[in-house]
Amino acid sequence: MKLVKPDELVELGSGSSTKTRLLLEAMHGTGGRWYVPIEISETALYQAAKMLSSDYDWLHIDGYVGNYTTDLPLLQRRGRRLLTFLGSSLGNYTNETRAEFLAMLGNALQPGDALLLGIDLVKDEETMVLAYNDSAGISARFNLNVLVMLNRELGADFDVSNFTHSPVWNAENSGVESHIRANKGMTVSLPGLGTSIELGEGEGIFPAISCKFTREGVTRELGDAGLEVTQWYTDSAAMYGVLVAAPKI
Ligand SMILES: C[S@@+](CC[C@H](N)C(=O)[O-])C[C@H]1O[C@@H](n2cnc3c(N)ncnc32)[C@H](O)[C@@H]1O
């Protein structure tokens, strides 16, 4: 924070803003006062802003309910900017879509600004896949909830008990793909889309990818977006990374 001395902290996908507290406190120490969270969930944003404003009376919060994939360029600047994107949400972009997104981040930064990026690093395959297949079944419930949502939003008739959560490592995409596989052949109707789909036994629906990164790879990709990695930190086992990048001059 001392290196950047931001006037504003812009956070993409801020959620509950729990981790952000550390950053906000550090920003306060160097004179910054603005927090600009962009969050798609109005409820999450409102709750977080309410808690933060009661805990930090010096903080000016200008929350934005919207989609960070498209809306970042719409934000007004309030001086030097620290843009944060935590929780390895960058991993939700595929190799095909990530370059465009990173270019948008690069364009949102001016000389003197910085990006603070949290990423999940490539590690052994078993550890990476297990992270999406915990024994308590939380990841499975989370992923299968996609079917519950399709039933609710599109009137579909997925019987969730006929599906299995099946995460796999895709080395080509450097990501864990969370497939949902049909346990038997079936026809599912999707009235909201005016169609139905046939699924064979073992056939999958593939709702999400979580890409993992290497220092070399992410440095190259950020470089292509006009950003230079200036600091790099990991935990002691090098499972996760946090980096600071600045616009190349
Ligand atoms: C994995 S959580 C991370 C929350 C927090 N940044 C952290 O690291 O703990 C991702 C957050 O991003 C939000 N989100 C996901 N996609 C988004 C988008 N396209 N635009 C804005 N917010 C988004 C979600 O609602 C969720 O709160």
C-alpha cells in the first residue's frame, strides 16, 4: 500500500468484502478514503457496505451493482487507483476469454495505479481436483445447484438425484472443469427455452472451469495486457499467489 498510496480501492466481485478490510485499513494508513466495490449481487453489496460504513467512519463507499466483465470502464476515477481482483476469480475466465478481460483491466489503469490480483497456482493434480470434491459434499451441492436453478428459472425437470458432480483436470486449459454427469439416459425439458435435451448415460453438462496459474504464465498474460508484475507473493507451500502489477511505461 505504501508503494501505491491509492486514493481509491476498486474491487471486482467484492462479495462480503471480508478480506478487503485488511486492504482498507492499510489504505487508510496511507491517506486513501474511497472504496468502490463492483458486485453482481445487490444483497451482498448492500450488506457489506452497511457493515463497513458502521466500522470505518472515515471510509467513502461508492458501491456499484453490476457486471465487472463489462462495467469497469464506466466507473469514475477519484485519483490514484488500486484495482483488486481476489479469490482467484480470474480462473473463471477460459484461455479464450481471459486476454480480453485482462486488456480491460489494463485499460482501467493509468501510470501510478496498480492491480492486486489473487490467483490459485498450479499444483499436483490430485490436490487441485480434490479441492472441488470435498468429502463433506459441499462442492458437489454447489455445482448441482445449477440444475436446481434451471428448474426454478426455466421450469426444467432435472431430477438432481440422477446426476453426479464430476470434477476433472484439463491440462490443456490448465483448469479444473466441474462437470455434471447423467447417471442414466434421459430426456429433460426446458420449457423456458422452448426445447428439451437428450442426455446419454455419463454425458455431461459443464457449467464451470477454475483455471490455475503459474508465475510465468500470468506474468506473460498480464504483459500482453500492458501490465508489468512488480511484486509476487505466495504462501510457504506456493499453493496460492498474490501479485501486484502496474501499467508498463
Ligand atoms: C468467489 S467470490 C469472491 C468474493 C471475494 N472477492 C473474496 O475473494 O472473498 C466471487 C464474487 O464475485 C461476484 N461476481 C461473480 N461474477 C461477477 C461479475 N461478472 N460481476 C460482478 N460480480 C461478480 C459474486 O457474486 C461473488 O460475490
